[in-house]
Amino acid sequence: MKWKWVLLVVASLLLLVWAFAQAPASAPADLARLVPPGPLLYLEAKDFGGLLRDWNGSQEKKIWLGSDNFQVFSRSRLYLKLEQAQTEFAAAAGLPPNMDLLANAAGGQTALAVYDIGKLEFLYVTRLSSDRFAGGALWKARGNYQPRQSAGIDYYVKTDPASKRMAAFAASKDYVVLATREDLLASALSLISGQAGANLTSEPWFDKTVKEAKAAGELRMVMNFDKLTRSPHFRSYWIQQNITELKQYTAAISDAGRASGEMRENRVLLRSLEITPDWNESAVSEITRLAPASAGIYRAWASPTSTQAFDLIQRKLLEPRPASLPASKTAPAVALGDGAVGSETDLETRIDEPPLQTGDQTPGVELRKLLEAVKLNSMLNVGSTRVQADGVFVGTDSAVALMAESNWNSAAVRDALAAAIAKLLSIDQAGIRWTDRRAGPNAYSELEGLATFEIAANGRMLVLANRRELLEAMLAGLSSQPAGPGARYAAAYRHSQELPNFVKMMRLIDNPLNKESAQDAAEPAFFSGNIASLGSTLARLDSESIVIHDAGAIVTQNLVYNLK
């Protein structure tokens, strides 16, 4: 039996396919009361059968299965391990793995509880009429299973002798239950029969998380981070690789739903230890006024530290380059000499003490000191890609805005930036000159010469940019009104606008001479092939945005995906 699809489609694809379905009917009773306690992950869909049908008929599925992204994924260690588990489950179930089998077991309201990621132990419960399930291959094959009972309900168990994998199923009261552990199935049937017993809703982490969330969406996922972060499989395959950050949370819930032209996802994360909020969320709504509608991406933070602000300016404007090199797994080479130290022709250099330091030569020391002397309320980073005039290369425009507690000293900012730029481009600020310009009622300064740098200090707002048009577009936002109540963090990304430039840029980097790649033809280039094909699969996505609120004990994240 294709048990892999029960896990893959429900736990993975189900997170995506709701985006392409028609709005299902409202959900009936809570299935969590029929699930035994102990899972580390719980998924519930209002209409899994409808989602599965829409996914199978969607253009997104067709594009993704033919993409470089899927081809690379199908050769990954994770996919191969799941494929092995699929084969073992199929041997245990005694049925051929195909989508028809899953469609036969896909009902309306559906729940999937995962108890062990490494062993793929799960329980699957779906609302499905007995007549429909009785016509499927699984019910017809029950004669090959061992019949047993729990709470007066018949169920069927079969074990593969080679892998020790188990397949168990039952149908009762218009519920179909599948499991990879007999005790889970028996407990679920006992709850379905109405007998008293512990269930998932009695666990504090689940109960508290659900109570903090809003009404359930079309798709709900509840995660027990206390258990998940201890799982080596979760730590290995969690794509964000932020396990250290997740350890501050005990549990999280995510509800996804759809409306005309958009998808919404609401998340709630519960901290294990409450912290005292010391940030100014309203300042984020003030500074996001400066994010122009033409920007490809923007990110805004409340109450950043001076170190965070300086690092952002340095990475995006002063010295834009990769943050760090990947960790080396090769031992360093050792150069063996004759043991001689120094030279008889160099008698003035001492070898018993380090060379004399003539001062901090790091660019931006003056700017760092300036930022440390002010209190920052919020910070904004804006970026866009742009095809250059030659029509070949793609450049990046970047800007950073800082909102302080008090007005900025324009002269002090210019002096600090001039000192930083001088260490990068000149000697003792030779040729570093500023030209005063205006954009409507707003004044700003522009660096003369080949290097582009723009500065505008307007009251409490400081804007730094590497392109004049971007800075002027941001200054125009000063006349608009703040939108929304603010946030701890807010960001937006315009996918349809940035994807063509991303692909163009990455193709030039991967293969600048436009010849066949020297890589193995079976392995596409990572950015221009693998990642770009995933972006093309999501071609219906126009933009996405996220707003995060942090109350100390609870963090809420609201995402909106706008479709074309």
C-alpha cells in the first residue's frame, strides 16, 4: 500500500494544495478528541479529499513534477528514505502503491498525528462513508490481515516479517482509521466508540495552543516543539535550520485559509518563559511608510540595537558581500620550512612582540559610535533588482532607514559616513564631497564621483541608499499616514516582480558564457535551475507579506499570499 503518500501528501503536500482548491464546507466535530495523546505533530484538514483532487488536477503539480527542483528532491537522502519506507509499508499492507488507493481513503475532515519521525509512526483518521470505503482495495484485502477487536470494533493488522513494518486499519461510524502502530489504532477506536480515555486535547501543550489561536482554518497544524527539537530527524531535515531559536517555544499552531485572490496563514507560538517586551511596535508602522510600492522586498524591525543597525548598513551599503565563507571540512595545509625566523637583511623588525597597531582601520568606526549614541525605535531595509542599461547585467538597489528617538544631526551623519567611505574608496577622504539635492520638500545629500551614495536626515528619520531614485521614492512616503497598529517585525516580497531578474542574474553567474554547463547534466545548477524552477512553479504567487506581534509570552505571525 502506498503508505508513503499518506505521510507525504497529508503532512507535506497538504500544506500547499489548499491554495489551489475551492473553499470547502465548514468542519464538523473536532477530530483531535479521537487521537491518542503523545504526538509531536498534528495536522487537520476540513476536506482532505477535496484538497487531494484539486492538487492532482492543478497546473502547479504538473509543473513541479517536471521541474529541476523535483528532480533534485527525488535524488535527495530524505526522498530516498521515504521511498524505502513506502516499499516497506507496501509490503506490510500487501497492496500496490498507487494514488487510487489514497483517493479511496481520503475523506472529508481528516487528521494526521505523527508520533515518531524516524520510524514514521502515525495515526490517520478521516470521515468517510462506510459504503464508499467498502468499495476500495484496502477493505477488499482485509482477508489477508489478522482480524482483531477494540471496544467491540473490528480492525485488521498485518506485519511485514522482513522490515517489521505494520499496517493496521479499521472502519466504523463513518470513520476510516489507518495506523502504523496497533496500540494507536486500538486507542483511537476506543475513543470513537465513546469510551472514556485520554486524548490529544487533554495534553496541556495542545490545549493551550489551540485556545490561543483563532478559529480553525481550512488546514491546521499544531507542533510540540519540546518534542520536535529533541528529534534528530527534525534537526536534520528542518529546512530553516533554526533549532536554537525554536527552543524558546513550547508549541506552535498554524491555520491556513483562502479568500478571493489570496491565501492567509495565521500562526501562534508559545514561549516556555515569558519575556518583558521592551520594543516599540508602533514605530514599525511609522517607518514602513518609506517602503515604496516598487520595492522588490522590504523588512522592518522594532527597537533594533546599534549593532544590528550598523551590521545592516555595512552588509547592504558599505561592503555588500557574502556574510561568511562556508565552514571548511579540510585540514589546513602546513608549510614546512628550514626553521629560520626573520632575515639578516631585516634587522629593524622585532620578532618577540606583535607589530604596532596604528589605529582601528575597520570602515565605519565613526558611524558605529554615532549609532551607539542614539536610541533607535525602528529600522527598515528596502531592496530591488534592476536590469542595467546594457541589458545584460542585473544590479541591486539597497537602502536602510533608521528612526531614532530624537532628531538626527545631519552634519554628524555625513561626517561619519564620509570617514567610512574614505577607508573603502580613498585616502584621508580625498575626493569625498557631498552635493545637496532636493526631492520635493525633502533635502538630501549625494556623494560625488563614481560611487553612488545618498543620505537624507529628515527629523527622526535617517535614510541611506545606493541609488538616487530609490531614496527619492522612500522620501515620498514621509507624507503618507502610518498603516496598521505596528509590529515587532514586518516584511513583504514581490515574487512576480523579482523572479525574472533573479533568474537572469543567476544564469549569468552559473554560466556566464551561455555554453553548456561543465556540471553533470543530471544535476542542474542550484540557483538558476533548482531554485528558479521552484519559483516558476509558484508563478501564480504575486507577492507575500508577514506581520509579527510579540507580547512576551505569545508571538503571532500573520501571512498573506496574494495571487495573480
